[in-house]
Amino acid sequence: MKCPRCESTSYHKNGRRNDKQNYLCKNCGKQFLEPAFPHSLESDLLSNSNGHSKVSMTEATELSLVKNLLEEKVTEKSPGSLSLTLAEELLQTILSPDWLESAIFNQLILKIQQKAEIKHQLETGISLLLLDAENLKLDVNSELFLANLCKYPLQVKMAFANWRNPSTGKQDIELYNRGYQLVHVPGGKDSADAKMIAFGSCILHSYPAVKEILVCSGDGILIHLCNQLQNQGLIVYWVRRQGSTLHIENRSSGKITDYSLAMATEVPSLEKVVDTIQDLIKTEQESINARLDSLVAVATLFQERCDINIKDNPKKTESEKIIPILNNSFSESIQEEKKEELAENPNEKTLDKLLLKIIQDIQLNSPKTKLSVSKLGSELRKITGESPNSIIKKLKLGSNFTKYLESSSIFTLKASGKEYEVMALLSE
């Protein structure tokens, strides 16, 4: 043992202080206490009772000297300057490089970090999921949806089942890879449910930071677990499957949410559906109004262009021509000209020319369309304003329109069901 001031080994006993032997240095007159450990053990390693951590004798001696130094300051210093002096000495010891690199300091920092993390979890809270894997299967999308329902992060997931049962298949591997804790239960009816109830009833002892719990099972017996968890002040979601839909009930607020397993999306409520339909109708109305405005603008420009063309053509007067507004007005104008031509030259040649023109127009617009006799007669009536049979009789070309086409050298008829298909042998 050495004097802490001059490191002299010349000293003698000088009474006892605080039940410890006090020594007086012969060299410098320094009083000091007996160190906590014998000098013979300075190079040995001390282990605590459980044998997990070891502290060197040098570190233990340093701690003992710090304690002795503080005790000496208590006796030597006045009460007024005692606190400041102790703080300075303590800071010098703690901030020394040897102390900052020591194992004791690292253990102290680790404990502080652990306590800070536990405190943070208790303040923020976590969510926990209990799954009866024998009753309900959750895919990744369903699990993410359930996690988004919770206010707190889903950090603990536990699945209960008899994992030796072949019916579970490879579900244990899948759930384990997704971070679940697998709890094995023996075979038997409601064995997994009973284990969930037993575990859930004391959940706060194992996870004191939990605030919300997802109980995933369709077994009605688990309502007892839901009630017990509610009585402990937790927010409980009871998740059950109904057909292809997950039925999620917030037992605290009574709110019910449905999730479609087939579509992997939330099933909206009736109010949301009505709001969505109203939004779609409003959007469609706005689109229609915009298209109508564009159509009116095009029609106006078209009408202005037609007025210019009529003024540039002195052969036609306003009474002889109807100004078209939309695109189909062109065909109406052509039909008027054909009608006038047929009225001025009522003969077979004019009629054939008109029929050929109708056939060509139909084949041009719809090449794959088969032209029947009734269809050709309807188009002729649109142009002339008279029925085909009436025109045939007026021109004295036969008794009816069908017989006229059969006897014509320009047209041929082909039976097609109950109708006759008209084809032109000659072009205009």
C-alpha cells in the first residue's frame, strides 16, 4: 500500500475513521484510509457473484481512491466549499481518459441507453397482433392494412397453432419469415384459443408498452379475451373473416371496417360509395359541358365558312340552299339535290343513277355491311320523301320496288335469309 499523495510506503496507523483503519504518512503527513482491496490482489481480476462480468484490480483501486478522496474532503474542507470541491474532483475522475475507456463506464452507458429506450417505448406505445393460425390466415397485404388501422407501430406479432399438424402446411415458415413469434400448442379443440386467452390476459407484464391489440380469430370464445384486454385499458381490434372479407371491429369505439381479400382493398361504406358516385356524375357533367362548348364553337366556325362559300357562288340563292350546321348537313344537302334531280327528270336512268349513288355511299362508309332491299328502299325514301313502290308506280316501271330491281340489268338480288341482298353490276 502506498501514500496516495507522495506514494511513500512509510506510514503508521493513526486510529480508525468510519470503521476503517486510518494511516498517517511519515514522509508528507498525509492521512489516508486503508484501500478496499489488499495489496496482494492488485494484479488479480475480481468477479461478481454471477461470474458474468470482471473488473480489474486497478479499476477497483481507482474507485476506492475516489471514495477515500471524497471522504477526506468531507473532513478537511469546510461545509461552504464542500459541494463545489466534490463536484470538481468527481468530474476530473469521471472525465479522465482511463475512466472513459473502462469497462464500468461502458456498462453504465449501456444501462442508460436501455432505460431510455424503455422509457421511449412506454411514452410512445406499440401495437401487438395475436393470430389464431388454425382459424385465420393473413397474407402480407392484409397484415399491412391492419397495421395501418393502428395508431401505434405494429412491433410484436404472435401466431398460435399446433405446428405439427399437417393442415398448417408451410404456414409456420412463411409467418416466421414475416417476423412472427410462433407459439406451439398441443392438439385439441380450442387449444390455440385457450393459449391466446392465457397469454393475452397478462400481456402487460410481458409488453408494458403495448397500447393496441389485434385479436385475429373468428372463434366466438375470444370475446372473453377482448373484454379482458379492454378492462386493462387497451384498444382492441377483433379481426374475423366473413366469406372473402375481413371484418374488423374496434371494440373500444364500435367502428367497423371491412377489407376485401379478393380485391386487396378496403370495402367502402354506403356513404363513401354515394359520395364517389356524386363526384363521378359531377365530373362527367363538367366533361359534357366542355365538349358541348367545343361543339358549339366548331358549329359556329363551320356556319361562318358556309356563309362565305355561298356569297362566292352567285348561281345559288338562299332559297335554293339550306346552310348545314353539323357534319350530317352535307349529306342532307346532297339528298336535296338528288331529290330535285329526280323530280326534274322522272325516268328510269335518273332512278338508277340515284340508287347506284346510294349503294356506293353505303359501301364507302361501311364496306362490310350487306345492303338489303329494305335498307336501300329506306335510304331512297330519306332522299325523295316518297316510298320506293310509289316512285316505281309513278314512273311506270313496275308494280313494286323489289320486282324492279330483279328485272334491272344494273342490279342483282341475292337471297339472304328472309331478305334479299342488293348488289350493283355497273358503277356510276
